[in-house]
Amino acid sequence: MSDTLRADALDTLFRSARSHNGWLDKPVTDGQLRALYDLAVYGPTSMNTSPARLVFLRTPEAKARLLPALAPGNIEKTRAAPVCVIVAYDRRFHDHLPALFPHRADARAIFEGKTDLIESTAFRNGTLQGAYLLLAARALGLDCGPMSGFDEQKLNDEFFPDGDVKVNFLCNIGYGDRRKLFDRLPRLPLEVACSFL
């Protein structure tokens, strides 16, 4: 069994962490983004499928391509964030299984031509990888602002026109301005959300 993290580390990852809407004018470097991926990549996925595809939008020009697809409430906070990540998933993930899951020779064939299995596997595991990205960012001292609120078709047409990769969600990353936080919303109690059988 793994060692339990100290309370302050748990606070950083969960209890004190917030979804940010405002950002300080402080850059996030390419080195930080590489370190972020290098940490998040170790989160588990089924059969090591690793379907997440991440597009880090760092420049005003890159973000300008995204802004027309955003809901009005997401435009200014995305423009202000140092980085906006498109968290997407690749429906051709199984092409990489010979390298990612080499001990099973038929791994690729399990998925080939099975559209529903491909879609559910890619979406589920890509979502997991997006969550690992948020935790890795927090662990490295960065703040996150995950978002829905975009026109999926517009975004896919602009960034993934071949149709194999699809957007899942967006996440602004940087150094959050705590003055712009909303009050923390309630969470469901264990008795409502959990069952013990």
C-alpha cells in the first residue's frame, strides 16, 4: 500500500483547490507544461489505451482560433489565462496499442471496427487522463479552470478536422486570482452519493 500524503498535499490537490475564473498576469512556461504532461501521463487507463490528446493554446493567435467556439461567459477568462488546454480523445487510440500494450498481440484487433467500444473506451479513459492533468497541475503549483460551455462542432472543425480526435472539455491553466473566486459550492454527503454493499 502507498504511503498517505501529508494533509497539506491533500489540501493542495483537493480540499483547498478551486476552479478558477480569474488569472494573474504570470506566465506558464513550456517547461512547466512538459513537466505537467510528464507527471499526468502516469495515471492509469484501461489496457494502457492513453487516448487523451492535449492541445496547449499559449498564444493570443492560438486562442483566437478557439474563442468563436466558446460560450460568452468563457471568453474573457480564457483570453486572460496563460494557457487553455483542449482535452480531447483520439478514436484511433488502438493504433498505438502494439507499443503501449505489447504483451497482448491482439490488443489492436479487440477494437478494430467496433465503433461503440472505441467511442466508450476513448471517452472514458480520455476523461480520466483529463482529471489526472488537473491533479498534476495542482501538484506542480498551478491552478485550473476546467470548462464545458463551447460549441463542440465548431471546436472540432477548427482543431481536429480529420474527425478522429474529438474534444472532451477545456481547462484554463495558470496562477489563479483568488479575489475572483466564487464561494465554494456544496458537495453531496457520503450518504447520498455512496453505497456500501
